[in-house]
Amino acid sequence: MKGFYKFAINAVLLVILLVVVDRALGKLIEHYLFSEKQGDSAVTTHGVLHANEDILIFGSSRASHHYIPELIVKKTGLSCYNLGRDGMKMKYYEALLKAVLSYHTPKIVILDLDLNDFEEGNDEEQRLTTVFMPYINKNKEVHDLIYKESKKEFSLANISALYRVNSLPISILQHHLEIGQKHFSGYEPLSGSMEESTRAKHIDNRSYKESAAKVAAFENFVKETQVRNIKLYVLVSPGMKIRKYNAIRTADNILRKYDLTAYNYSELFKADAYDLFYDGAHLNELGAKEFTSTVVAAHFNEKTERRSDQPVLNTAVSNPF
């Protein structure tokens, strides 16, 4: 019996030690995560915790590489931050918007709609919980999202502080050592041009099928902006590979309910404008400057917010399909 008590005491002490180590290391990693100035996590952290700008830009890597806040600020006089993140899709945009709106209401939201943002696949649900896990106790919207997406992940994240951040130490170290790409208010410039042998083309993707969950996330995104009287611009930025079947038609059907429309700039530049593209999907820094300037000239007045009674100049290229 004496041996059992000794074993039980040692087991309890071991559990206490593991909990203390877990909490201590977890909090240490969180501290460095939340103080990151570069990288995808720094952008998400800004959105979940710190966004206070007049104009916020949402989207995937095409958003993060195509919209330059510095130019928008210079032309409009409004503060701006680019919240685009590589590899994410519609449910991420919706969740991040809700996180922002829980503490801040921007004047203008720009959503860069990727042509395949509604397409099935991409395992976005799994990425969602991984990306938002460190913020589970920092923002109620994130807390509720993770609970909804995965009860198992929600439980593990609340049991272990290390579990919330276990995939991040290497990237945190990289960004604190200032290794890799730099972003400027969320904008990440790409240097270099695509090879001329990579021609622009239309892709006949007949197997295209939309995800009801992603379409619903888009409508929720639109609705969230409208109930708060936020001016919303849904834009499709330029690309070299244009999918015949894409998100634009569905997006327009939803936007029409709110007297809005999607502006399709996918073919803004000529098919041989290789000097403006980094690859088939992304503009380089020169292309981003050209595109951002076009957006500002079309949708905003110089040094002032566009009034609601002023017409939007629709200079976008119409959907060719």
C-alpha cells in the first residue's frame, strides 16, 4: 500500500510538472508569435488582434501580392492594411472578417476574389483550425469557429498551450531572424518576371464544382459588411491563367441581392505582359503598382473617401465567359 501511495504521488507530481512545462513553453512561443513583424502569422495576428485601419484587404496570396497599401494611403488619405494570406480560401476570409468586426469597423473592405475560391477541395477546414489555433483564447469569434469546426481540436487546444503553437517555432525563428520575404502593411512584393514561354491561356475546367460551404461563407462575408454599412469592393485581380468555369457568376448572383457587383480585372493586362507577372497567378511588384493604381483611380477619389452618392467607375474588364 505504501508503494502505491508513493507511485500515486510521483504520478501527480509528474502531471503537475508536465502541465507547468506545457504552459511555460506555450506562453513563451505565443509571446514570440504575437510579436512577429513579418510572415503569414504576423498578418493573421494583426487581423485577429490589432486591425484599426480604414481600409482592409482580404484574400489569398493574390491579395497579399497584388494590393499595395502604401499607394492606397497616398492616393486616398485613408489608412490601409492588406490581410491577404497564402493558401487560404473563403471560409478563412469570413472568419478573419468576423474576428476583426468583433472589435473594429473599417470604412472600406476590399475582397480579392480568386476565380477558384468557391471550388471544392483544398482541405480548408483543417487549415482553418491550424491557422487560428493560437488565438483560441484571444478572440471570441475564433474561439467559436474552432469549436464549430472540430470539437477534438478545440478540446486539445484548451488542454495544452503547446498544442496550439506546436507547428510554429521554426517559422517564428525564421521571421525573428528576418529570413525570407518581407511584407509592408501586409503587402508582400514579388521580384522578377515570368518566362515568356509561359503563355496566358483560358482553362476549360469542365470538372469545376462549387462548395456550398464556401459559397455560404462568401454570402456571410458580404452580409457582415452590409449590416455594418461598410463599403465593399469585390475584385478579381489580373492573372495569366483564366478558368472558364469560376466563381464570378455565383458571386454576382449573391452580390446582386445587396445592389453590389464583382469587378473583374482578370484580363486587365495584355496576354504578353510578362514583365508585369511573377508567375501565371501572381503579379510582380511592377504589376502590383499598375493594378493598385487602376483600382484606386476607378473606385476612390484623391485624398478623400468616396461618398455614397457618387457613382463607382466600373473600368473593369467584363467576364469573358
